[in-house]
Amino acid sequence: MSAHCQLTGAQPGFGNAISHSHRRTSRRFDPNIQSKRYWLPGEGRHVRLELSAKAIKTIDAIGVEAAVARIRARGVKV
């Protein structure tokens, strides 16, 4: 599963893991990506989306139709 959100575009961030001895090694901070299936009443079908936890809450607030419109406006195929 790729670590980016289809709605918000959240991607991994990069930084350093710092040990007790203060030695730095590179690491990545992945967003909390979940696979979620929604019913699109306008199209009469289900869509499966790869979303961050924040995007799932956004869909709960604005609705799935508006969210899919935003995803398509970003140029992502749904």
C-alpha cells in the first residue's frame, strides 16, 4: 500500500531517529493510511479509497460525493 492519501495528499515526512547516545539515523513518518469502501449513490457503485485518518473524518463532515469531487479535481482517478 502506498503511503499517501487520495483526498488530502498526505505523504511520508522524513527526519532523524535520535538514540539515547544521540546518534542520528534517518527514518520516515508515515501518515495513518486506511483502505475504506464507500457507496456512491450518484453513480450506483462502491469505491475503495486509500485515506488518512484525518481524511476519513473529513468525509464524515462533507459527505462522500463532495470528497470524491475533490479527489477528481486533484487529478486522481476514482
